[in-house]
Amino acid sequence: MVSLRRLARMCRDLAKQHVDDPDVPAAPEGADGYAEWAQIALILFRIELEKSLRETEDYLDEMPGVLAVFDLDEAPHYSSLCRWEQEYRMRELRRLLRRSAEQAGWSGEAAIDASGFQRDQTSHHYRDRANYSFHSLKTTILIDVHSLAIKDVHYTTKKAWDGHIGMQVFRRNAEDL
């Protein structure tokens, strides 16, 4: 439990550094939403736990100590977590990755890893119903070789040549390498 609280504090502190007004209460009384820092912190916490949206809600409901770190009385509904994750653009997530990589001790020596997976395993009925039109996803990640911190990430559903995407990720981060 102590390590989960430490992780929650790290996510909270990183999120508060990222927003313009970190002093806003996590869930202001009378407001229909949560503060931006609380949304980002809970997204980061969920990703670090590697849990589904529903599992994250259950986890938080069973851990009042972790909720206290986020200044919350109860966990947000899993549908709120889903909506928040969809609202944050890739540009914002890249900024968070860069900040976390700097905190981890970015050495300037990096490697690019490119991989992908096919969506052939999903049923055609589900793909049509959910309006999924892509069949493969390619991921290119820029990783610090010493700290293993992720500096940048690029996702695409188009079949692109790895070298082309790798150069794009490199150019975006050339000044730090």
C-alpha cells in the first residue's frame, strides 16, 4: 500500500506541474467535474497500474489512503476516466512523457523501437459495430538507453515505412539527442 501511495503522489505531483492552476481543489464543491490536475493524475495512475478502467475504479474505492493523496472522497466513475483519456490529445501526452523523462534523468542517448500489431483477432461483427476501420497499429517509441524512460511516442494506423516514422520522431527530439 505504501508503494501505491508513493506512486499516487508521484502522479499527482507530475500532473500539478503540468497544469496552469495546480491549487484548484480536486473536486470543487458544486462543480460538475474534476480539476485538470486530478484528471491527469488519475489517468497516469491508471496507466502505471496497468488496470482497466473498471478495475481502476474498484481499486480506488478500496484504497482510501490513495484517494486521500488525490484529495478525493470517492473514485470517479470509470466512464469519466474513459472520457478524460479520450479528451487529452497526443501532444499533451507527449509533453507529460518529456517531463517524466527529464525527471528520470534523460541522458541524451536514445534508441527507437518500432513495433505493431494486427487487429485480425477481433471479430468482424465487433469491428463493424464499433466502427473500427483500421486493421493494424504501428507504434514507434523513443527510449533513453540508460534510464529506460520514454521520451516520445508515435502511433499510426497507416502502414508506413519504419525509417520514415523513426526520422519524424528523431526530428521532433533532435535538440535533446
